[in-house]
Amino acid sequence: MPPAAGLLARWRQRLFRGAPADRDLVVLRHSRIYILPTRRGIAVMITLLLMLLTSLNYALSLGLAVTFLLAGLTAAALLHTFRNLAGMEVKPLAAGDTFVGGKVAFSLALMPGAATRLAVTLSARKSRVMADVPAGAARTVALEIPAPTRGRVALGRVTLSSTYPLGLWKAWAYVHFPLVGLAFPAPEASPPPLPFGPGGADAVARGRGEDADLAGLRDYQRGDPPQRVAWKAVARGAGWYTKAFEGAGGGPVVLDWRTLPEHMDVEARLSRLSAWVLGAERAARPFALSMPGLALPAAQGREHRRAALSALALFPAELP
Amino acid sequence: MIAAWRNRPEWLHNEGAVLPLKALQIRWLGALLLAAQVPLAVHLPIWVALFGAMLVALRFALLRRDRLRPHAKPARIPSWALALFAVVLGIAIRQSYGGYLLGRDPCVALLYVLAGLKFLEARTLRDGTLLVCVTMALVITPFFYDQSMLAAIAALPVILLMGGTLDGLARPGADDFEFEAWGTAVKRTLVMIAQGLPLALLAFFLFPRLTGPLWGLPRDAAASTGLSDRMSPGSISELSQSDAVAFRVDFDGAIPERRERYWRGPVLSRFDGRTWTPLPPRTDGVLAPADGPVVSYTVALEPNGHGWLFALDLPAQLPQLTQADGASDEETRSLAQLTREQQLLARVPVTQPLRYVQKSVLRGSYPPASQREVDLNRALPPGNPRSVDFARELRAAHPDERDYVLAVLRHFRAEPFVYTLAPPRYTGEPVDEFLFGAKRGFCEHYASAFVVLMRAAGIPARVVTGYQGGDVNPRGGYMIVRQSDAHAWAEALIGGMWQRVDPTAAVSPLRIERGLGAALPAGDPIPLLARLDGGWLKSFQLAWDAVNHQWRRNVVNFDFERQRELWRALSFDRYAPWQIVAGFLGLAALWALAVLAWLALKRRRQERALVLWDEVCRRLARAGLARAPHEGPLAFAARAAARWPQFAIAFHAIGQSFATLRYGDTGERPRERAAMLSTLERAIEVLPGAGALRDAAG
């Protein structure tokens, strides 16, 4: 790369933050904050110009005084708008995950310092959220980015902006964190029942009997049947748990890529497996996942489920 | 770069422009508009004024209806109806302003009404923006008519409401934002205006003024009251009803006697039997030699819509713009010319307040310019036969011109002529009817009759109009000449010189010696301020006028000339324009830094509680009691109090006051905040240092 191009790229990065180069905490300093008039600001300035010309033409000293007073107000608003962003700190917190068609939630912390920041808008892609941040109290905001395809979903560049207090100026700053969420393959709408486990028992057909023993509690996951929720724990305020029963779910299942019908393409297979992972989870049965280039031993729980779904999400679109 | 620019939706994104206005936003806009309408309304025809205010009131009524019936379809007036309405209004305004719409005044009236209409139909935020802009433009319109201090004060409410309105508009569709109370919003606007004030002042003094208008001022200011260039019976007595100020005068030395104070205006030579009109102006007049008592003074002239500059008889120099040293001869000559009839004529109509320095020599006679001028002033139209016969007879008895003039004046004095503002209407032969009928008249009747009698006897004569007298304001030491001082007198060619003759003085010497109020019979309607016994009201008015005079001198008349004067005084004229612009920008940058520093300082004060609390936490950590990250101020203070029971009260006070400052809602109550802060400070003072604490815990 010739040096000039490198310089240009550096400048472009500095101006527009196209690359996710902000590692951790970002302090919004003046070098990062842009400020320009809004449409309303432009309209007001044009009006001020007309007032100026009229006052000059008719030699209205008071007209000039009022015009300049309002111009002073506009100029002060510029500084206030700038100060509303300047000195604020932004920190990346976490990236969530979702199924295709849902939204990945990215959370950022806004630390306002000693000043109250009003009407600060964060936007990334099509998502925007507006927040008031009272002085001294860090505030977490979540940006929800839609996930149209499976795989990694990057937050991308976030624009923090504000037109407070008068809406005549818009100050904004870019931050670009390397936050990446995951979009799991959408589960097939009506999948066939879970395949048999190695023991040959069809757990889905058996259901839960009255004689089942409570094995313990595990974290609640969306989709768990209501009758399995540990409502007592919820009522106590201890959090959401789901009761896991010994023997209720039956033995472990093996979710195997190779056992799927030949005619299914990659995405259809991933959808089926995704649905089965959820199904096994719902049935409280341990599952093993076996795919080309990957084999997860049979296990159960939140981590295992996430590992399985992540593997599905990141599976290459073309078979090697 | 281009690509990067293309995906830049940010700063001009416009979502929200079509969002509907919320009720509170509409209320702010309405208040803003009303505040702009009120000062203007007094200058508009009454129906326009009422109508505009009514439109605003109607919208408020609709809002109220919507609030009372939240589920009904919101009341709405269709746009086409409003457009039609606007056209009708435009036509009506055109009619009421004498058939033209493109002048300044009808445009102001139209803007006033259209703003009301727009408010009535405003629906979206974009409408809101437009309304704010229209309102801003409305704010300066009253200054076309009135730039008094009162007018300036009347403009303040709009400016104070501007911030809150813009703030309200700037929060589109965010229902979770409660607008602050009106007072808070106004206070914040006030702070921002105060912050912008230095910049505004700088701009006011530095922004270059124009020497003349950029575009024409068509027919606008001509409608103002004042002398006219036509005189018919009744035209000046009508003017006498007006207290309006014609001009103010600062004399450099002693003020001449009232009977010497003839302020010369239009000279009328043409007569059609009823109405006097001027000859076309010939601007090659010769200044009177300064061989008599010379008076020098400064005139602050109100706009009169004509080119007339008034001066005491007779002008000894051309008027100079206020600073005598600065204006070159070129500029002075371009300001005004002298007509052959010794009237000062500005080159452009006086549509703005104007100040000029003038010198006059107090004398009543000067030579005619040409024989033709003399002949023109001898012409008499047919008519008024009795007057003509009377003049011929009298002239036969008094062959000497001077004797004849005295005889005519004697006639006025001897016969029962009455000086009155309420003469009968003279219709057929006005001069005959006046001289031989009712014998009641105002100055224009006497001047007119006198000139007719002169011309009928072959003596060239003409009517001079202007002002006579003027009141000295004891508070300000300057003189006010009002429209009620308007006067008409005569000039006759006697002994080869134009001589001033005032027939009114023959009938009513008091008018000349003491003014209108003294001269008129008790029953006559005369304006309050021309009366002699105005009492405290007149004295109050004079005091008020004195303040206004200063205001005019220093604020309103801060025009091109005054600015040049100031720049000269500050030696600005040594700098090139770009240097002045650079200086201005530099000062503006300094201003920005100063305001930012101010904001930072304010923030530092808010931060104080946090700083103090951090200090306490650090001290306790050194003493062996570290605050857990999750621990709130109250819990930590309680733990500290348990560890050091002897300081329990101090710890509780610290915890309480810090928690209140930090998490309480004292934000809007500064006094309470200050009290809390001082509690916190004093409680911290009580605590010993970290070492002592460690030992105390022992």
C-alpha cells in the first residue's frame, strides 16, 4: 500500500470509524465529536439571515439587536449540544444471540461523568434507542440489531448523537466496537420427533410420569413448558429455574448430521438440528451433536446448548 | 471517501419531520405566536389584529375540545378551506391598504394573519419549525413602526419563549419525556441568552451598517402623519390634533425665543383658489450669509416620508451628518440640497430617523432668486372676487408696499377675527367666505387669505409651511417639536426682499409667543401635550420622552454614521476589513472557550458531592474499611458507624446527605442542595484522619 493511501485510510478511519478499532472504554472527546446544524437549525439560520437583511435595509437597530440576540442563543445552543456529548464514556458490555429472524441485543454502558446527559440517541444500522443519562449513574442501553441470516452479527459502527437542548444542532460521534453476536439457524417449524438415543428408547412418546424423581433445577430457557417452571423459586424472587426430572426425559439422544435424509440441503439440515437441540432441551434429555468436522459429546445445560447452537450458526455454508 | 460519505445518513436525517405535534408542543407554539402578535397588533388595522388573535384562540379551543373528548376524531379544518381563506384575507388586506399588497405594511399584516392560519392547521413537526421561523420574522416587524424602549421590552417575551418551544419540538415522539415546567424552560433560555449576549453585543457594534437601503422602500413611510405638500383649509388644524413628535432639537448654545422659532418646511406658491401646492423644486438656492445671530443645533428628525429637513429660518449651511469632522464635503452635499425657496431637501425620502447638525441665521428676509420666481408668485386664479376688490381698494389707499402690508395686518387685528381650531367649512370661495363671512380660522386660513390679498394688490407673496415653536423638555434640556406645532405663515416680496409675515401673529399673538395651548379658546379640542396645564401627566410624559431621547440617540440611531464614529473613536479605521473580521472571529472563539469553561465550572460544582464522598471512601479504606463495589452510601455508612461508634452521627450524616444529593430529587431545589452539601462538608470535617481512625478502631 503506498504511503498516501495508508494515510488516507488512517484519516478515513479517524473520521468515520469504519473499522471496529475501539477496544474498550471510549471517552468522547472533541476530536471525535462532530457538530452541524439540523434541518430546523438551517431553517432558523435562514430566517435569521432574512431578519438581518430586513433590519439592515430598513435600518432597524432594534431588529438587528433581536436578530443578534437570537443568533447568540443559537451559538450558545451549539456549545450546549457539544457539551451534552463531550466527556461521556461509552463501554461495550456484551453481545447477545438469537435465532434467525430475531434481533441480537448488544448492550453498551454509557457513563455520563458528572453531568446529566439528556436525549442521547444511539443508533447502529436500523436500530436506534434514546436515553437520558442522569449524572454519575452509568446506564446500560441495548441496541437490537435484526439478524436476517445465520452466523455472526456484528454491531457495526454506533453513532451517538444528540440535538439537546434546542434541536438546532446535531452533535454526533462514532464508536466502533468489535462486538459480535450470533444468529442461530431458525429451528424448523414442525420437525420430526427426536431421533432415538443409543439406548433405543423414544423419550418423547413416554412423557413425564408421576413417578419421576426431581433431579434438580436448571436455568430456565425460553420455550420450557410452564408446568416445569420452578414457580416457588420465581415467587421468592430467586430467579427463573426449570425443574429437571430424573428419568423423565429418558436417555440421551444423538443428533447426527449423517442420519438426515440425503435430499436435505445444508440450511435445512441446520434448521432441523436446531429444532432438535431445542426439542432435546425441552424434553430435558442430554444430547450429543455430530456434524462434519465436529462432535459434541452428550451433555445437558445452558452451556452445552449454546455450544451446539453456535456450532450450527457458524457451520460453513458450503460443505468442505 | 465518497462511499463513506454516502452512507452518512446522520446529520440531516429527517425522520420525525412528519410526526404529529403533541398538545404541549402546540401550546408552546401558540404562546410563542401570541407573544409575537401582541406587540404588532397595535400597529395593524383593528380587524386584522383581532382576526389573527382569534385564529390562535380557535386552535386553543380545538385543543381543549380534543382533551375533553380524547377518543373523538381530532377536530381539523381542511387545508383547501384554509388556502381559500388565505386568498380571501389577502384580497381583504389589499383593499384595506388602499389597493396594494406588495408594500411593507400589507405584507406585515398578511404575515401576521397567515401565521395565525398556519398555527390553526399545524399538524407535524415540520409545521412547527415553519411556525417558529415565521414567528421569529414577526418579532422584528413592530420595529417598522416603533423603535421605542417599550417596543424593545415588548419583544422580550417571544425571545424567552423561543428556547422552550424549540426544546419541545426537538423531542420527537418520545412520550417518555416530560416537558419541564414553563418556568424552568424559560430560565434555561435566559441562561443561554446570557451566554450568547457577549457575542450578540459584539455583532451589534461591529456588524457593518448600510448607508442606504438595499431595495426600495415603496410608498411605505409616506403614510405617516405630518406636514403635507398641499395646504387647503383644514389640513393643518387636523394635524394640530396630533401629539406625535416631528423632531427633537439639541441646541448648542442659548435657545432662541419662541417667536423666532420658525422651522421652515415646504413653500407653497401655486394656488387654485382653494389648495396651495409647491412649485417644482429648483435646488440651486443660495445660503443666507451668516451676518446675523447664528444658532447651531442638532436635529433628530422622525421619518416624514418626504425629503424635508427642517431648519430655523434661514439655513446658514447645508445639514451635516452628526459628526462634523468626519463627513467629507461630498457626503454632506449628497445628504441635502437647498431650494431657491430656502427649504432643505434630502436626496432620498426620510424613512428612517435621521440626525443632522444645522446652523441657521435668525433673520426673516432674503433676496429672490430670479424675476421668473417673482412673477410666478404674483399669479392669482380667478375667484374670490370680494377679496380681490378689497385688496385693490386698500392698495389704492396705501401705495407703499410696507404700508399696505401693515394695513392688511391691521385689518386682521381690528376686525373680529377668531383664531380657532374649529372653523366652519368654507366651500364656495373659501377666502371670501373666511374674510367677509365667518372670520373664524386657523393659521392656514390666515396665511392663505393674506397671500391672496397680497397677490391681488400686485405684491408677490407665497405660503410657507413648517413648525413654529416647540417645547423645551426640562428633564433633557432639548426641544421637542410636535405635529401640533405645525404652522403656516406667509412671505411677501417687500423692497426687493422676501420678508416673513405671520398674519396669525396679528390675530393671536399668543400662538406665536406661548404656543397653541395658550392661543386657543377654552372650548377648542387641543391635544393633551400642547396644553399648558397638563399637570403631572405632562410632566411624566416629558420625563419619559427624555429617557426615550437618550434611547433613540444611543440605540435606535446607531446607524452607519454612529458606527463610523465609534470605530473612529476606537481607532478601528486603521485596520483592514479582513483584520476586523479576523478579530471578530478571534473574540468569538474566546467567547466559546469562556462559555465552555462556565459550563465546566457548573459541572464541577455538581461534582463536589462526588469528590467529597470519594475522599471519605479513600480515607476509610486507608483506615482499613474498604467499601464493597455493590455497597450503597447508606449501607457503607452504617458499617463504618458500627466500626467507629464514636463517630456514628457523622457517618450517618455523611451517608444520608450524600445519598440525597446523589439519588434524591433535589436537582430543581438549589437551596436544599446547598444545605445538604454543607452538611456533608461539616460532617467530613468532624472525622479524624485515616491514621487516627485506624488507631481509634484499635
